[in-house]
Amino acid sequence: MAPVEIQIDPKRVISEVDPRIYSGFTEHMGRCIYGGLYDPGSPLADPQTGFRKDVLEVIRSLRVPIVRYPGGNFVSSYRWQDGVGPRELRPRRPELAWLGEESNHFGTDEFMLWCKEAGAEPYICLNMGTGTLEDALGWVEYCNGTSNTYWANQRRKNGHPEPYKVKYWSLGNEGALPHLPSPWQVGQMTASDYAKTAFQWAKALKLLDPTIELVSCGEGGYTAWDGEVLNKLAPMIKYHSLHQYTTSTGDHMVNVTGPAGAEKGIEITKSLIDLARIQNSVEEEITICFDEWNVWDPQRAIGSEGAEEHYDLSDALAVACWLNVFIRKADVVKIACIAQSVNVISPLMTSPTGLYKQTTFHPLYLFANHMRGLSLSLSLHGSPTYNGRTRPAWIQHVCPPAMLDASAVLSEDGKEVRLALVNRDPEEGQEVVCRFAGVQVREEARVYEVWSSEGLGVRNDFGQEKVGVTQRTERVREGRLTVKKHSFTLVCFTLA
């Protein structure tokens, strides 16, 4: 097989990589909150806060800048008022999204404290299902109010004299997704109805607190929903959200090519944003907040049963392909939140006695800690194109993905070019030749690799972390290197 040539020019900058693309998401679903990040009485939890100390340590290692809360579908029937004040007075409620019960023992104040402990900023999603504009205004006032007003005083009464200064607020969760056969979203609306309602909410919320940044509710980026919503809300918003999950359906290539559909959705949404700004004479920039993404097979990991995915090496490679997309689209994707942070379709799993890192943790860790700086435009030549089955099916016709998937950054200190390579091919390794324009690199490169000789189906478990990261120094003569079959490789070249 002929080598793939990758041309890299450190002067061809796409944009700065926004650290917020490495953000997280916590929802009142399954064991994400209770038994995950919050586990009072556990010997692994802080006796004062109830927060799992081992979970916090791992979250900090990912340098998570923002965490979205409290949903997700959960938020569309959530009364935030139930989750503040003395715990013994908080009502227990039926939970409609995942058909459980909510104790409300963990609420707004607990989440704000957890974010502080994790070193992350809070991002709140508002209830536009059963909730009212009055509820939303009250929540913003409770979090950010500084005046002598009711909800600001309630926060003070609850022991929190200083405002939380929550910057990010989402106008509901997901589009109504009217094309789906099941109207599962509580408070489902058409795009037109949502846009009209969200516009009025946005106007009132900005009157209460002009400093907040609002996120409009999107779909996948390639439906009529996004265009209609953006055209109405462009004067009011800072970000437009997209949600997508990819799934293996038992097929590795379907799994690792799924993010190509998300990339096309981002490209289309960028054009829709430009069109909405032109039509509404909006001078301020609007970017994408991809605040739910991951690998998830809802039949394998049922939402109402906790959605505890058990990820394999194929899923880890799919996550690396997702992150390559966000690097390549750094000019428009400024926030991205992996769903979710603990236990629920998560790279991190807990038990009463410990935790383990799933296969998907390792590419996320490498990207979050090394793929920062300036996103570079790549020219990739000679990689075979995958033309088989994809999900959605149109990927194979509209944007057929290459077997080798790549992104690159110039490091924050300007001393390294870092190249992220996913060889999707389940059978063949790939020779790669890197050509650098305008600069020279040293032959010795630092290499990180996620791979297993046991094959694509290998998984981690408690006490059995078979997939991790291997690190080595490799002499890369004339830019030539070999990437293994079904592997993720991060190569750090030092500029001479």
C-alpha cells in the first residue's frame, strides 16, 4: 500500500482551538449524579460535600472548562426550585424523561460547588417543556442576582451570599425533532413555535442580566429546524447548539465513520449562521455549541435503565474521530460537551469501591491535554476512501470519509506540531509521510498510542484496563512513520 502524504504548514491556521471543546455534561440520569459525582456516605466521598473525590480527580485531569447541567431530556420537566434549600424539605418528584424518581438532594447549589471543586464553569439548560418564563427568570435571578430581590435573597438565605455569575444558559434542550416517529421530548414544539417562544424568553432574560450568553436549541445541523430557528434567534444568541450521537450497530466502520456526518452538519450550520446574520444584520459572531456528542447505542444501553455503555476499542477510535472533527472545525465550534461525565454513556465508571477509565477516556485525555493551541489546515493525499455502509446512509455519497483521519495543532507555546491520526482500517496498517512547509522538525518525536493486539472488541473493566496509552520516543526520518491498524496515534514533532 502506498504511503499517505500529509502536508503541514504551521502558517495555515484555521483558528485557535477553544479549550471549551473539552467540556462535559451531567444529567440527572441513571448513576451520573447519584452514585457518580455525588455519593454521600461513601468512604470515597468528601464527608462535607458528598462529592466523590476520585471522580473529581479524574475530571480535573481532563481539564474540563465547562459542565452542562441538569439535562438533557431530564430538564424538560424539572422544577429547579425543588433542588434548593434544606434537603429535608425538598420534595421527591416523578421523573418523566427516564421514568424514575428524583430526590432533589443534588440541585443548583450543589452543582455550583461541584463545578468550583472541578475547576469548571457552570452551563445551565433551561426547562422549556413544563417550565415557564417566570421559572427561567427566577433561576437566573437565583444564580446571578445582586439586588435586594426575592430569589437573590433566597440564595443568600440558603448560605450563598455571593452570586454564582453563571454565563452560559441554553434555551431548552434539543429541537422537537418532529421528523422522529416518537414525540419523546416533553413540551415538544415545532421549529416555528420554539423560535417564537425562545425569542421572547431571550429578550426577558437579557433584560434581567445582559451579561449572560444564550444558546439556541438546535438539531443535527442538516435539517430545516436549524435554519428556521437561527433566522429568528440570531439577534439574541451567542451560540447555536447541535446534538448527535454515533453508534457502532455492531459494525466498526459504521462506528468510526459516523462523525463525518456531524462534520457535514457543522459545515451546513456554519452557512445557516452566516445566512441568518446577513438577513438580520447581526454584527456579533455566532458560533456552534455542540453540547451533546458521543458514541451511544440506545438499544445496547437503554436510557431508562441508566445507559451504562461498556465501550470497546472501536468506540475509542470513534471518539478520537469526533475530536478530530472539532479540531478541524475550530473556526466555528467553540464549545463541545461530551455526554456524559460519569457512568452514563461515559468514559468513566464507578462502583462503591472505586472507578475505572473506559477505552474512550484515553483519546479524550490525550486531546484535552495535548491538542490545544492553533488548529492547522492539513492536505492529506493518498488515503483510501471508505465506500461501505454508513449511518446515516448519505455519508457514503455526500462526504465519503478517508480511512486515515487526521487533525493537527501548533502547540500553545509554538514549539511543537501535534498530529492526531486515526487509522480506521480494521485490517491494514498505514505508512504516512509528513511534509512540513516553511519549517524543519527534529527527527525525534514523542508518540502516544491507543491500540490493543486483542482487537477492536477489547474493553476495560474494574481491575482490567486492557486499553490505555503507550508513550515512546520515535525517530521519524524524513517524516516517515507507521500507524497500526485500528489505532489512534498522537505524534508530537518539535520544531527545529
